Amino acid sequence: MIISMIPRATSEQVDYVCDKIKSFGYAAHPIRGKERVVIGAVGDGKDKDRIISVMESVPGVESVIPIMQPFKLVGSELKQERTVIRMDGFTIGGDQFVVMAGPCSVEYREQLMQTADSVKAAGAKILRGGAYKPRTSPYDFQGLEEEGLKLLAEARERTGLKIITEVVNTENVDLVNEYTDIFQVGARNMQNFALLKRLGRTRKPVLLKRGMMSTLKEFLMSAEYIVSQGNTDVILCERGIRTFETYTRNTLDISAVPALQQLSHLPVVVDPSHGTGKRNLIAPVSNAAVAVGAHGLLVEVHPKPEEAFSDGPQSLLPDEFEALMEGVRKYVTVDGRSL
Ligand code: PEP
Ligand code: MN
């Protein structure tokens, strides 16, 4: 349920309401808006009507209404203002369009540094690169692991870019946390609930990729797992779903972007690389992502795609990435936003 406090409610009143919610076995999630504090009370729904009537008479409470959406905390019913994630120098989810770019896998120093320098020069804010790779085949390159994390940290030092990298299991969360600025949860792990809960107890943003066979409701329920543990900085990433079409690697669900933005207050970004699997489709699809209001992109770039250890066919050359950024910049500006 959503408990709206009166505009000038005191912090004692807010604390009292939170304690009262907890006494019913519910979790209390206060959200401090510009005008007032709103508290999300989330529990198993037992005794709901009685709890609503008790809470309505607590001093400082203006109204209590049930949340109809199944994803209580990430849904737009609880919070209409968009979540804006502050990254020290820029924001994700506001008026800025943020591009994250880099190789699919971190392979060797020169590959990563060269890519980092070029994506930085083209205007990316975040360097991507997998150090732990969830590959379809156990015989394929699995990632450099901690050595890859160290190279990412070195690239951050060198360029000032923030870094995002995938974490594939709960055991690795602490180690990845030592290096990364943003955790990436891959499509294959979207419903690894133990991992989601563990990341919900960290203090860094989590980019959650849509599972390749997931509905938007399932996707948002996964985000809810993270937020329910206290970490509200979740970025949703549409990266294509599996359909009968085989020309593209996946079918990018462009309508998911505005749909997710209507259903939820979380930032939504698009991964046109995995979404299409084809280098020539990445720039036009990126422009489409801007047009539908996405908050950013996650793009694969490699200095020698033909030699890439993973995802070469969908990796842009640095020059192609620069051209993509020029195109995207035009659309972002027309939309009244900045890159
Ligand atoms: C990736 O970003 O390289 C990746 C493995 O993506 P996904 O989880 O979307 O397949
Ligand atoms: Mn990849």
C-alpha cells in the first residue's frame, strides 16, 4: 500500500509510521519527494483492509491506498517521479542520454585501452567489458576474471570513464564490487533470484538485462527483487527477446522502452548490439532508441572485431562507433536532451 504523508509531516511522524508498518510484518520503504514523503508498505497482503484502516488514523498520514501493480516498489503507482541515478559527473534516468560502450569481453590490455580511449573520445561516459562471460558453450572463452577487472580499473584511471561489468553469481559479488561502478546482470541471470537479492544489499547501481524469454512483468518482478532489499538504483536494459525471426540474433522489443517507462519509474536503456547481432543494424536501432525515449545505450565496440573472443559480428569498429555517436547526438538534441 502507499501511505502518503501530509506535506509538512515531521520526521518523527514518518519514523512512527514506518515502525507501525513493521509491527504488522510489512517492510517500509520511505520515498522522499519534492512535496511530501510517501511510504511504500509491502507485505504478503494478509490483513490488508485492517492495516489500511489503522494507518489512515495515524497522525501525519494523509491517505492510504493499495498498490494494484504486482511490482510494488519499482512500479509507477508508488512513485511517479523518475528515478535518477547520480554517477558523479552525470546522471542516468534524467535528461541526459548516457552511452556505455566497450568490448563484449575484456581480452588483453591493448584491446581494452585502445577501445576505452576511442569510446571516451567519441563521448561515451561508461566503459563496458565482461570479465566473467556466461557463454552458451563451456568450451568458449569464459573471461579473464579478476585480471579483467584489474584491466577495467586501469582503463578507468586512464580515461576517467566509469565502468560496468557483469557479475554472474553470488560468490563473485564482493570481488566485482571492489572494482566496478555499476553491476551488470546478464539476460541469462535475470531470474537468478539469489544473485538479485545479494545485489539488492550492495550500494552500487545494477543494470538488469531482460531475459531472452521474459515478459515485461517478469522483468519488473526481477527488478523488484533488487529494490526490495534496499538498493533502489536499478537500470532496466532491453536487449532483445527470442522470436521466430532468425535474421537478427534477437528481436529488439522497441515498444518495451515506453511500456517500461509507463509501468515503472526506473531508467531504461537499450542494447542494440545483442538486440540485433548485426553491425549494420546498430546505428539505426540506436536512433530509434533515442526516439522512443530510452535513457541510454549499451554498445559493443572492438578494435579488431574479426579477432574478438566473443560477439565480433555485432561489435562496431571505433570509427563506426564515432559515427553512431554523431547520429545519436543529433536525435538527442532534437529531443531537448544532452549526451
Ligand atoms: C553482454 O552484455 O555481453 C551479454 C552477455 O549480454 P546478454 O546478457 O544480454 O546476453
Ligand atoms: Mn556480448
